[in-house]
Amino acid sequence: MGILDEFYANNDTLRVPNPSHRHAAPSAPWPWVDLGDEFDRGLLDSELPPVPPLCDHTLCGGSCWKNYPESRFPNWTEHQVEKCDIQRIIKKRDPCRLHVVDVDKEGIFTIPLENGVMEVTQKNIEQSWKAFVANERPPDLRVRAVFIEDLSGPVLQMLGAKFNIEPFFWSSSLNWIPTRFQEDPQAGKGDHITICLTFLRATLPSDFPQNPTPSIISTKPSTLSRMMIDTQAPLPLSTGHLLVLDFLSVHMIRNSKGSTIISYHPSLALPTTKAHDLHQRIELAGRSVYWQKMFQISSDPTFVMLIFLWHAMYAWDEAMENLYTHICNLETRVIETNEMRTTNELHVIRAHQLHYHELLENFRKSVEFVMKYPNPTYDNASEQERKLTKDLLERECNQLLAGINRLEMSRKLQDKRLKNVMNLVFSSVNLDDSRRMQRMTEAAVRDSSGIDLTVSTASLTISSFVAAVFGMNVKEISEDTQGTLPHYIVAAAGMTIATVWIIMAYQCQHFLDADYGFLMRLLWPILFILKLFGNEKLGKAKNDKKVARGGSGDIEMQERPSFYPSRDRAASAP
């Protein structure tokens, strides 16, 4: 197990939860009730209306928010609220900070309150609820954006009860489930739209929260080849960055009397987008000349929602730039080293690339969703104003879609380059294997030539001997012949010696370092002895020369014996 594997194994918070898409939207008729779960008989036997009447929050004594979500959505029972993780947040009583930015009818972005921050603590819960109920806003306010930092139970329940927010928004946000849906559309009055989107961003190891376990900063990119392929976990790059998943969760209440945007920000051990960071970026967008002109032309608050999507676009583009640099580094390493283990890293990156394709598709669908569902409050507007707003919205959505298409093309190109690098690795390995096999084959052929002859000779020796014995014309076997057994032995020994002599003459080039003709190789015993003595004398001469050079330096190296075979002498011979 590598350092990164151990780091992930000991830190489950670094792994983004796998989304349960069946629980993503209100169109699912059984929220967070799986096939094996039991039904709540109390809900089925209840005589209360499925849709409770709206509460004015003045006579309920606060029960509407304290019992949320069941008070507004009775089909969300205690078991379902517990299963979807909302109950865990409801029990949380830590301080929660709300960062606020307002956009007036002139398109001017302003910061209300003190530094645009409202803090809800255990001590001021009742005062906070009264502030939510009063909902005091400037008369010329177009939209108010609220960014939630460290979501607590009271804030979740207060916002949910005040704006009648579908619990699917909270459950999808807490469980990182990509979704998009419209609810409660009312012509001329408004609607609710929700966009939950997982996107990619590049970050540095130093941006991770402090952790007592081994730091990811010490992790080398090579550890990637030993890590489990988990597309929900951070992807380390050779650039020193990590590609992590981030989450954009926005719920917008479009209303003719003033719209509200609620942005949830997860609290994980990951460098996700913080509430105060996105709050500042949205405020900075209000200084853009391009967007200011658009806000002055159209009063549709949906354009503010597009700025949130542009934040995801920026993050995607930065991440793909870092991934491109990492792939270039991998290509260089493969060309220089031809390491087979590099393919493991390539497989990991390709697995993440496939996951990125899914994320980009969700991004595309989110933009198309905004373009598909225009603001219902414009049903009462003039035809010219509706057309102008529609054209502007389509233009800006098409700009985002063009950026998504560019990101997808870049992803496909990088995937092809990864495949090309993998083919290069396999080709290099195959070439190396072919060279090794060629050398092994040559050695085997060289060594087997003598072995084959020996095996063939040995296999025929017994049969040849038996045939020779019974076919000998010697008087010990056939009395009417002149030959004797000693005569046969002398003839057989002579033929055997001659055969071995000739075979050795053919094979002697393997133990003699010179290239002799066949007639010279017939003298192989003499050449072999001369080679042995020649090597001894040559070694002695070299030693004498070293000693002489260490002394006066006037003694020249002795010449090699004239009988020592020399390639130079052979080359100079006619």
C-alpha cells in the first residue's frame, strides 16, 4: 500500500459519496424509500391533507420551522429524514454564517447588513427566525443571494419553512447528488428551480484542511500507479496540483415580489468552494461592464444564476489545463524510460477521464435546463420584453454550452493522447521482448548444433553397435574369414577418432577466437594449446610492461608470439 492509498484508507472524508440518482428529484414518488424499506403505516392512515395549507408564520408559534420538513412535506417521515442525512444536520447546533449580496433593479450589487454577514447561533435563534419572517428588503430589490457557511439545523429548518423549500434540495446537497428540477410553477407569480452540480477543480495539497494522518503533500505522483482506481477521490498530478470534485448547490425562488437565491456549501475535508469565496466572486461579477449592461437591459434574476454556472466553468478550465500538462509529462517519461508500470497511471487517468465525461454532460444539462425553463413572472410582461429577455438568456446559455463543448473536445483529445501513450508503451515493451527473444534464439541455435549431433549419435550408437557386431567378418564369428576382432577394434577406433576430429574442426570456432579456414581447423588441438600458452605469455608480457612503466619507462612492451592468431596479421595477408 502506497502513501496515498493509506492516506485515502484512513480518510473517508476525502472520498465524495457516490450519488443515489433515484433520490434526486421530487418526481420520484417515494423519497428515500428503497425497495426493501418498510412503509410508515401512520402516514398511510393519516386523515390530514397531503399538501398542508401555507403558513403565515405568525400564529404557528414557530412550530412550522421547528417541525420542518414534515410540517410542510408530510410524506417526509422521520425514517426518511434520518436516511437522507437531513436529521444529522437538524441535530447540529453550531454557529452558522450567512453571507448576503443584493442586486437592485438597476443591476447594482450591494452588501447589506454588517459586511454582508448574518450569524445564527444558539443564543439568537428566535431573533433570527423573526428576521426571516419579516424578510425586510429594500423596495427596489431584484434578487438576494444567500451563501450558507457551516449549515446548522435551525438555519436549514428556518429557510425551508420560510421559503417552502422542497427537502430534495437539502438531501441532494448533503449527499452530492447531481440534479435539476422545477417545482411549484405559477404563471405570472414565480417558481422554484434547483441545480445541484458536481464539477472539477484543481487545487494544491496545501489547500487541504490539516489532518493528523500522513499529509498528502508528501505524496509523489508515482504513487498513482499503486492507488485504487476511485474516480470520486482526488487525482494527484505531476504539476503538484490535485484534481478534486467540487459541488455547486443552488436553489432559486423566482418571485414577482423579489427573488431569492440560496447557495449551500458543503463542510468536508476537501478544498471545496467556500461560502465567502463565492460570495466575493458574485459581488465582483457585479463590477463587470458586460454583465452590468445585461442587468440594465433585463430585470430577470435568472441571469444571476448563470454567474454561479460560470464559476463551475472557470474551475473546469483550470483543471483541464493542469491535466493537459500532466499528460505531456507522462508522454515525456514514457519516451525516455519505457516503463511498463507507467501504464497503471495511464489507466487511472483514463478512468477519471470517463468520469469527467459524465460530469460535463451533467453540466451541459444544467445549462440547458436554465434555458428551457424561463422565469414565469415574465408571463405578465410585454411581448417585446419577453422576447428580449429570452434572446439574452439563450445567448448567454449558448456561450456556456460552447465552453462545455470546448472542454469535452479537450477531454477527448487528451483521452486519445493517453491511448497513444499506452500504445507506445506496449510497442516499446514488445520491441524489447523481440530483441531479447532474438538473442536467446541465436544462442540456442548456436548451442544446439553440437547438442543435436551428440543426441543423434547417442541415439544410434546402440543399434549401430548391435548391427556391427552381428555383421562383423571376423573369425571369432565367421570361421572362414581372415579378419580378427583386434582388426575390427583398430578400424572402429580409427573411424571414431576421425569422426570426432572432423566434428571438432567444424565446432572449434566457438572456443578459438580466430577465424581459420577448414584445413587450419583440422589442427584444432595444436591451435587450442597455442592459444592457452599464448594467453599466458601475453598476460605475463602485460604485467612486465606495467612493472617497466612503473620504473624507468624505457622498456617497451614485448610483442605477442608469432604463433598467436592476430586479426591484423590476417587482414594484411594476401
